Amino acid sequence: MVGRITTQYHWHDQGYGDFDGWLASFRSRARKEARRERRAVEDLGATVHVLRGDELQPRHWEALAGFYRHTVGKKWSREYLSPAFFSDFQERLAPIAVGLLAEVDGELVAGALAFQRGDALFGRYWGCQPGFERLHFEICYHRPIELCLEHGWTRFEAGAQGQHKIKRGLLPVEIYSLHWLRHAGLAQAVDRAVAEETAEVRDHHIDLRRHGPQRRDG
């Protein structure tokens, strides 16, 4: 078996109390930037709804599916959530689903889908209509962290990719996986490569954490 370490970005509650307490741990410049990003909701005339369980109606699921497909198409990535995920599994997903949806004049213009279980909030499948990209930071990072603080959830896992998450207080963590390769020679080669990669990933994590928004004495 070959063990591999990759990167995700997580937030952990350290007794901040509320969102203002969380921002109080930031350096002044980062705190001002976060507040500026949050003002995008008002600047765009939007209202952000947080919907859970039966509050998520078919129109909400349809909008979330559309936002997801738009993001996949824009990034030329693989659409691994099928249409059936959003249409056929609504009843199964509802108990753990958290929809964050921005509305302007009765129209849903942006949204993200997360899942909550235990003391953690997971993931976020984001998308928006053109012109509402500025809502990304509020819907995908600031509001989920605020929800965690309001509900006593101690961890928010925002997934992999996107070093821009660091500026919003989501720091890199090690994610572990095991892989079996049938060909012994290939397994040995991959094992050597992964060992080098692991050292690079850990060094990179140390460097990335230096760019977090919190005060150095926090």
C-alpha cells in the first residue's frame, strides 16, 4: 500500500464566540478586507437565505444544480454530481443539507450547497449568475463560518484547492489516503515519488500558514 498526503482547507473554532470575535483575531488589514467582502451582499441588493431540511424546496434544488453546472462548465472540470443527485435524492439529502442562496428581486442569483453532520459543516458547491461573483466570499466562507459559530459546530471543511481560502481563515491540513497498485515495480516507483511529494506538501503547508489572516500573537 502506498500512503499519500494531500491538502484541504479547514476552519476550527478556538473559542471565538461569534463572528466579531473571530474577526477580532485577524490583523487589522485582513479584518477590514473581510468586512468589505461581506458588504457585497448589501452592495448588490441581495438577501442571503440559509435553508435546511424541508425549507429547501424543488426550486432551490433546481437553482443549486444550475449554479453547480455553470461552475463546472466555466472551469472545464468533470461534472461528478449528476442531475439525479439534485432531483432524485432531495428527500435523502434534506436532513443534512444546508443551502446558502442569494436572492435579488425574487430571483436566485447565487448559491452554495453544504452538508452538516455532528459538529462539522462540510463542502460547498458554489455557483452564480454573471455579475454576482462578489458574493462568493460571503456565501462560501464568511457565512458558513458564522453559521458554525451560531450553532456550535466546531469545524468547517471547505475542501481542496484554492489558496485564496487562506486569507479567509481556512488553513491547510493534511489529508491521508492509501493506494494499492498491482504492479510491484510501479508501486515502488510511486512510493518513492510520494515520499518526495509528502516532504514538499508539508513544507508548503508551513509556508501557507504564514499567510493566514490572524495576528501573529493570536
